[in-house]
Amino acid sequence: TGHRLYTVWNGMKNRCCNPNSKDYMNYGSRGITLCDSWLSIENFIKDMDNSYRDGLSIDRIDNNKGYSKENCRWTTLEVQQQNTRRLSSRNTSGYRGVHYDTNARKYRARIGVNKTYIHLGFFSSAIEAAVVYDEYVVNNNLNHTINNVTHKEGV
């Protein structure tokens, strides 16, 4: 319990494995797991201690997958906030980076990068705008969560 990563490990274990945890609903109950190897703190420390730096927190690269060496990294809070499955409570389009512009009467795609918004265009449908948002994230190798829509679905 004295290791600097104990609190991180214990938090992951509780979120994934303890139905009494306040966060279990958003993790364990939706299938987010702690890999078998990491059920032992010694293995977690062996895998993650070398890359840890003060001020960073554990982040799952793919929010739909569990905690494992292959799917975890240490990131800043700013990166972690961009890599989230939750949409803003103000979001009415259902897609990340997309909102309906009442003046243009179209869906607008935009993305925040380095505290600046980049306008990606206006579109007839929300899904078309979401496709462009996703492509921008992927093509620019950004740490943003994508909508997981494709051209085939959107066009």
C-alpha cells in the first residue's frame, strides 16, 4: 500500500470489480475490466511504473476496452478530458464536435485543439458532420474520442 501507484491501482480495481463502488456503473457494469495480470498490484507496477511521471493519470486509449498494458497510458488531465465517452449535457446532435447552427440552418463540425476551435464545415446532416470530425481526429492523430461513424453510414 506504500507504493506511489497503489491508489491508482486500487481505484481501477474498485471501478471494475466492486459493485458497491460509486463508479462501478460506468465501468464494471458496462464491461470495463481489469486484465487478469493487473489483479496483482505487483504486475501493474511492473508494467506501468517506468512510464509514470508525477502529475499524470491513468487513461484508457479505447474507452470501450478495459484496463491493460496495451490499452493504458499515462496522460495529463487535459488529454484525459478529451478522451471521454460522455457528451456535454448541452449537446443536442448526439455526436461529439457537432451542433446545429440555427443561422446557417445546417450542422456544423468543429474541434478544439490547443484551446482554439477549428471549423471543419457545415453539413446537411449530423452524421455527415460527425464523419468529418472523426476523420480530422484520425488524420491528425489527436487524443480526442471519435464518434465511430463511417462514410458508409453517413453518406
